[in-house]
Amino acid sequence: MEASGWLGAVGGVLEITGFALVATELVRAQRRELGHAGPFQFLLNWASGVRIWWRKLRGKTVTHEASAHVTGTVDVSGQLSARTGTESEALEDRVRVLEENFRQLDAEVESHRKELDDRIGKETDKLHGALGDLRGEVRAEAERQKAAFADSAKLQWLGIW
């Protein structure tokens, strides 16, 4: 056999291998995105076995990691109030001033607590709204990508044949 015959045979084998690999990847992508593997499920099973064999041969495992971060800001402010004492030496006057100061302190703490509860509620509502919007956008994008992939998969199958 001449050199051109060998080159033609090797080229044919490489071309068939290329078509098989493209079809295998298309089947895997269809199964992942659309839930079914198309007409050549056996190619998917074969490729899966080859991948498992290759990983065992290399002695390595493949891992995937994912994380998400949510950041935000909360403004904090405060106020200072002065409490008055008494110049009187009488015990009753000192107790009365202390009781007034404690009542004022309790009222201030309660107003700060209500204010913080309101602000936390508003921030929580904003966060839940933003999270809902983000989830809606993610769902819409996933549906759009799935539809685009379904359309392109038909053309890819035609391209293989």
C-alpha cells in the first residue's frame, strides 16, 4: 500500500473518531440539559465507562466546589442623653433621681429597640425582595439557555449526519 493509501485510511479513522466524539458530547449535553440522551444512549454509556477507567488509571478524583456570598450594609446611629443628679444629701431625693433616670433609660432603650426592629425589618424585606428578583432572573436565564440548547441540538445532530 502506498503512502497516500495509508494517509487516506488514517484520515478516515480520525474523521470517524471525531464524529463519534462530537456525537458523544452532544448526547451528554442533551441528557444534562434536556433530560434525555437522544438516539445514541450507548455512546453516553461508553464515554462514561472510558472516563471512569481514565480516572482510575490516573489515580485522581475530580471535585467541584461552589459558594455564594451575600453582602450588604446597615447604618447604625446613636444618641447621647445626660441624666441629672441632685445636690441634696437626703436619701429620698437621691432615690427619686435614680428612679427617674432608670425610667428615662428604659424609655430610651425601648425606643432604640423599636427603631432597630423597624430597620432590621426593612432591610430584611429589601433582601427578600432582591433574592426573589435574583431567583426569577436565574430561572428565566436557565429556561432561555435550555430553549436555545434544544434548538441548537437539532442542528448539531443534522451536522453530524
